[in-house]
Amino acid sequence: MILLLDLGNSALKWAFYHDRAFSLRGRISHQDLTVSDLEAKWSTLPHPDAVVISSVTGASTLALVEQMVGKLWNRKPHRLATQAECCGLRNAYPRFQDLGIDRWAAMIAARECCRGAISVIDCGTAVTIDLIDGDGRHQGGIILPGLASMREALLQNTQLSMNEQEQAGTLSLADNTRDAIVNGALTACVAAIDRVVQQAASRLGQQPECVITGGDSESVRALLQAPCHYEPDLVFTGMFSMYQHDLGEHAGGSSK
């Protein structure tokens, strides 16, 4: 069993990979990420054969997680890193290491399930949209605030608050401020994705297949003009592929 750890912008997420399936998924927000809270959540998990980690957070948070992995399972996590090329995908960034590892993993997974042009959309703390052409060349991408980030930015320094029931939103005008903020954030997100996908089709001369993931993806997907294939484990899938690639490179290097 392989334990995959995704240290994102706002939370640590994990899943076990075994027999070609993901299971025992979990999540803890960074604000709750303490040694005691993490140990409480992980103490009942099975002993992994290996631990794979991707991180876009600071060194202290990463060190805390790695410390707990060593304490509970006596494992040293295999750290993934963004590369110039991996698994048939070529990075568009001149400084390839500047591309977030979560975006890179999601694109690798999308490339493995779709062989034409692809728009890879992740609706989480941030919304990222990346384009891959039919030959596996990353064409670049955009990043914009996620739905919660947009709402929170507009609610700062106001007396308004928002509960879970008020966060769905529609693409319509509103007759109160809370709904106007929720609908505005959703409209901005959907419009940005539609625009990028439309531009991608013009740039490549073909309609890209859209793959979407992330916590807000299901509510966003239903409102997009182009059909989108929903993959909840896209980042984990890419992480596992990168891990296998790293193992293969290590084995190849050792045999020389």
C-alpha cells in the first residue's frame, strides 16, 4: 500500500493506493495541522509500504508532516518535484521548478487518460486552468482565486457572514448582498474557464477535452459550456505516476 500525501495551499489531503484503487482518503486543514491532531487522524491508518509527498507549502509544515510519518511508520517520504518533462508531458515554464507540483501532477494524470488536446481545471483554494496540446506539450495556464477566496476577499471588513447553505450560488442577478457575492464569484470562475477553453480551441484548431478536479469542481462543472470529465483523484493519480517514473529512473541509473 502506498500512502500519497498532497500538501496543498489550505489543507493536507491523503489517500492510499492499493490494487489500482484509492481508499482511506482524508483531509485536515492547515489551521488544524498540529502534531496531536495529525497523530489522532493517522493513528488508525494501516502501515504503508511507502509514503509519497507533494507540497506547495512552507518548510515548517512539510517538516511537521514528515516528522509524523517517521514517528508513526518509520518511513522517509519520497518527495516529488516538478520536472521539465515526465511521463510524456513537457513543461512550458522556462523555470520548470516554478510550476506548482499539484498542477504538474494533475496534468500528468490527465495526459494519461486523454490523448488529444486537454484543458486541465482544478477548482480548489485557487482555480488553475492548464492547456496541453495533442503532442503532450504544456501550453501554459492561468491561476485565479477560488470561490471561497473570492467570497472571503469581498466579505473582509464587513459585518456580513456566510454559512454553508449560502455558498452554492447561481449564474443570476441577486437581490441581496450575500447572494450577489456568491453568484459573482461563481460567475467569474465559470466565465474564466469558458473563455480559456474557447481560446484553447482557437489556438490549437480543435476543441480540447476538459478534465476537472478540486473541491468546487462539481458545482462549477454543471455550469460550463463545454462538457467536462470529473476526476476527483486527478492529483493523486498523477502523484502515483510520478512516483513510478522516479522509481524507474532510479532503477535504470543503478543498473549502469
